[in-house]
Amino acid sequence: MGKKIVLFSVALSIILLPFFSGQAGAKPFYEGKTITLIVTTKPGGGYDFYGRLMAKFMKKYLPGSTIIVKNIPGAGHIIGCNALYNAKPNGLTIGTFNRALALAQVAGLKGIKFDQGKMSWLGVACTEVFSFVVSNKFKDLEAVRKTERMRLVSDGIGAINYLTPALFEYMTGWNNFKIATGYAGGEKELVIMRGEMDGLFVSWASFVKFVQAGHGHPILFIGKNKPKGYENVPFIQDVITEKKYKPIVDLLIAVQSMGRPFGGPPGIPQDRLKVLQEAFKKACHDPELLAIAAKAQKPIEYVSAEEAEAYTRSLLELTPDVVEQIKKAHGIK
């Protein structure tokens, strides 16, 4: 009888072992793992700031993990996003990339090897106000309109700081913008300060210190709220008033709600993705992170993975006339 009980106990333990191994005694997947966080720009600048900030604080909520930031710049964020999208979907590669890349995908830019509608989303770190910042050589939009050539700087075709001025020029019909590509991080500030470039369309948070230092000033805002002290600077909808352009204006305003998106390749196992999403959310609400961001004058406003995914899908389902205008802005006929 005793022998039967022993055999039954052994058999029961074998049956229950998988169940208990998945409970509190199990080692969390990310303990001892190294995660790569790809930033699709050079070091310096807004995306790099947010990438490194999130790496520091996501690690806090992934005990035992290491997060390494890897900068992969080029082609207006496309090269880095290609690398991110095509990484192994094991939950060990995540990244941040330009919020306008879904529109570059819609335009059909060459070199794109990603589908943002299929990405694994972590969420968005903030909503932003976009701005048209110019050197002190230009007083306002009227001065820009009158100049023979307005030299603007951008990361590259496909980036929001290329698409926005291209669309703005298309809607105004000014035809005097000369958009130079291939600049990232602190390079943008330097070329304007040296007088090599005249301005750019840029996240206000990325250039507020540049403005405060007296190197330039904003002459247009795109977003829902104006920065304090600049209430007299017009919104884009105050300047572009033709009804036929309203869908484009609304789109440019809406894109700012995706300020700093974070995601990973498609197919990350749901249990690992859920852990990453939770770590991202907790990092965005961490008091220490919020204090660092506030000191750097960088906004933090968490947007969930579900909202980010839904919004991105909406960008991929634009009406044919809007798609046609986006293609023209990218130089595609």
C-alpha cells in the first residue's frame, strides 16, 4: 500500500511540475537578458534623448535586464526602422523612430522594408507641438514668403521635418523652400547658428533651448496648444485656410499626437510584449523620469500601445486624394 502511495505522489509531482514552474518560482524571461533599443538617428537630438531616457527607466521595471542603446541613422530614419522591423521577434530588440514613417510608407518611398501596420507597439512617450523655427534674419512668415530661397534643414525624405515643410510649401504655393537632408541631432542647430541654413520644421521641445538662447524664434505652430509666451505665433490652420487643404492640415496636427513612438518587430510573443508594454507604461509615469524630462523641457504624455497601433493603421488608410498629395510632397509622381 505504501509503495502505491509513493508511486502516486511521484506521478502527481511530474504532472504538476509544469504548472508550478510557471508560477512565482519561475525565472522572469528578461532577467539576465540584454535588450537592444534602436534609435533611428545619430546621438543627440530629441529621438536620442527619449530613447536613452526610456532605456534607463524601462530597465528599472525589467529587473535583471540590460538595455543597450544602438544608434542606426540614415535615410530619414528609414534605415534604422528597417533594422528594427527585421530584427528577430524574440522581445530583445525594440526602438524609437520618426512618427511620419507611416506616411512615407503610404507614399511608397524606395528602400522601405517595413510595414508599420504590423509592428509590435509599446506606446508613445509624448504628444508634441511642432514648430517652424527660423534664424533671426526672418521676422515672420511674410518675410519667409518674400525671400528668394529659404534654406531648410531636415533628417531626410520620409522624416516629419521633411514632409511637413514639403506639404506646407505645396499648400501655400510659395515654391522657395530648399530642403537639405542628412542632418541629425545637434547638427541642425549648428548649421543655423553658422548661417548655412535658415530654419527648419521641428519639435518645439527639441528646439526650445535653441530659441531661449537667442539663436532663432518660432513663426508657426502645428499642434493643439501653443507654448507659453508665444500666443501671438499663428497655428498652421490660421495660415492654410483653403477648404481643399483641410484634410492635410488636420493630418499634420494629428501626427503630433504620436510624438515619440516606440515599438518592435512584428511577432513578438504576447507574454513578452505585454511585459515590455507594462515596463514602458511604468517608465512613462516614473516620478524620477518625469523630473529629468521636465528639467530638460521635454514633454512626457503616455499613449498606450493600443492607441498607437490604431492611429498608425488610420494613417495607412487615407483617402486617395490625400495619398496623392503626400506622394507629391515626397517628390513621387
